Amino acid sequence: MYLHVISLAAIVKMYVIASMFDKKKTAPCSAASATELWVTLTRAQQRVLAAMERDLKAAGLPPLSWYDVLWELDRAEDGRLRPFEIEERTLLTQYNLSRLIDRLEKEALVRREVFDQDSRGRWVVITEAGRERRARMWTIYGRSIEEHLGARLSEAEAQMLTDLLRRLA
């Protein structure tokens, strides 16, 4: 998800970024500038994510939401999380996450296990097939990040944009 936050502003006009980065500036930006920033961030996010989704689809791979869940499970202790933990980490809504976990389970990329302390609760556990799918997705996703973000910004611009977005996050 962190990468998605960074991708929000891939196409933001650099003069807006430069004015935000000016440490001498003490007053907040105007409503018009804030609105332009919001529209630009949103548009950038939509365009970059759509391009990445197209790259995954062209490679015969599932959407980014699958990657997000598999990534969080892959890096979790013992490769497992409770559904509410996945929801918090991915920003997916409970309804969408529940349906996605069903699809991942149907593809044998995750399995559900009973939570020891509460038989009503469940763990979502990544399978070896899930780890392999996530790694395969990363080869395309990583290349897509480079193409749609990295190739469009210098190292200094990317660092500046990252620093600015951290102020918003």
C-alpha cells in the first residue's frame, strides 16, 4: 500500500511541489492551490494505477488488490493475519476484502485457519502457491512502477515527492 501512496503524485506539476517544499513558507496554500493539488493527485493516482493494472492484465495476472493482500500476508509473522488486520493494512473495505479472500482461497493462494484463542475467529494464511503468485506478480508490478513512476522522475524529484507525500500521510 505504501507504494500506492507514493504513486498518488507521479504526474503532479513540479511547480506545485516546489512551492510546497519551500521551508520558508509559513502560511498554508490557498484553497485554489489545495484544490488543484487534490485533483492532480487523484488524477495521477488513477492514471498510474490504471496503467499498472493494464500491465498485470496483459501478463495474465490478477489485479493489484490481490498483490496487496498477498504481500501483507507474505511479510506477516508466520504468513498469517486476521481479516481485520489485512483490512487495516490494505485499506480495503471489509466487504470487498471478504470477497477477495474468498477468491484467493478458491485459487488456493490462501487458506483459512481457526484462531486458537477464539474458535469464531479465523486466520488468513498465505500458501506456497500464494507466495509464488505474489513473486510472479512482483516481476511485472516492479517493472510497471519503474516504467510509470521511476522513468518519469529524477532521483531528486522522486525523493522530494516522497518527502512531501509523507507530510500528508
